[in-house]
Amino acid sequence: MRYHSLPLAAALLAAAGTAQAQDKSFSGVIGVGVATLPKYVGSDEYRVLPIPVVQLEYKGRLFLGGSPSGVGVGLGAHLVRTSSFAWDVGYAGSEARPEKRGDALAGMGKRSAGSFASSGVSYRFGAVLANAGVGVGLGKDQGSYGTVGLATERQLARRWVGSVSTGATFADGKNMAFDFGVTTAQSAARQALIAAGDPRLQGIDAGAYSPDAGLKEVRGAAQLAYLLTERTRAVAFAQGTHLSNEAARSPVVRERTGVTTGVALAYGF
């Protein structure tokens, strides 16, 4: 999944202050949660999914989970890591998008999952964490994207911790088309479905669409964590994502703004 779109993965990097022991061979956060999110990027329908909470580190260098730079969720390594600055490289992925995920995808076929080589930096100044990163597609149709973001966390009471974050994603034309493009072949298939009276495409443009490079989306998120024990937290989170004009013009986009909400239980070690 596009778990990097959820506040959970990145937020738990900070929220699990329990995983501080850098002298351990293994440290991290594990848990489980549930989230309500759009069926695909730009969908006006929602689905409820169980989500794993996994953020593992080996000797403070190798990691499995969310990157501090906000590029995505996957495998990676910290090339440089200090108390205020980190530079990481890794591998991130995105889920496949089957045609059955929404009526507006009729005739589009199944879009395969994406895989990206990633690199990014994060810098902490005071209570604020700034990050930036890039992902370069490993397949011919996936393109490249870049992210920037800011996040902060604050102790609200003895057992309550709150955090907020904001960010934006930029993409080249290929990456925009990976999520929002409609090829001439797909357009022909969709027009044939309309001619055959397929109700799924009623009122939906079946023309081809090739988006330009630029801003892809902006997002804002918040979370509230309750400290059940020194090592365990219950977390509630919410995120809103707003697609750019270029993305929103796509015939497969039915809703420009998507909202993700969820809860999770996480244990740090």
C-alpha cells in the first residue's frame, strides 16, 4: 500500500520514543492498527483495512519501515545519522491498482505495483523535523517523485502526546501518469464500454489524458497518542490529502480531497 501516505508510519518514528536504545542490535516498534482510506488515489469511495505497524532497526543503521525523510515505506540504510541530521537510502514500494477498485477505473486494466529507489535527508531543529527526499522508479512507467515535509511533536499531558505534520509531493510526467494518466489504448477500451452501455462509466470522460510534471499533492496530518505503559502507545491519527489541479483533471479522479483516519496499538523495544 501507499503506507507512506499515512501519518502512522512516519509518526511512529517519533511517537515510539521507546525505541531509543541505539546500543542494541535490534530496536524498533511493532503493532497493529486499522485505517479507513480512499480505495485508490482520487477515489470517492472508501475501504477499511488492517495495517501492520513495523519499524525495525539493526544497530541504528539498517531499517525496515518508514524512512525519516518521508519518501516511503520499505528497506533502507542510514548513511549518516546524528542527533539532528540523517541521510538515508533505500527501496520503497506502492501497491497495485486493480480495475475493480472503482467505477472510474473501468477499462483501465490492472496497474502493477511500483518499486522505487529512494534517498532523502531529515534535519531536526528543536521540536521540528524537516525532511526531503526523492524516489526513482525501477520500472519503465513509474517515473520519479520528490517529497518535502515538516513535523512536530509535543507532550500535552503526563500520558498524552500530540503531533502534526504537513508536506507536499512533486512528480515528473511519468509518475503523474502512473497514478492519473489514461493511454490511448485505455481510452479506446473505455469508449467501447460506453458504447456497450456500461453503467460504470456513465458521465465519466473516456478520453486519453497525459498529465504534466509538477505538484502532485499536498497533505496535512495529526495524531494523538496515549501512553498505556512506558513502551506501549495507543494512537489515533488522521490525514487529509488534496490533489493538484493537474492530477485532479484526470478522468480517473472522482474526489480531489481524500481523508484517512485510523487507530493503532504500538509497542517499542
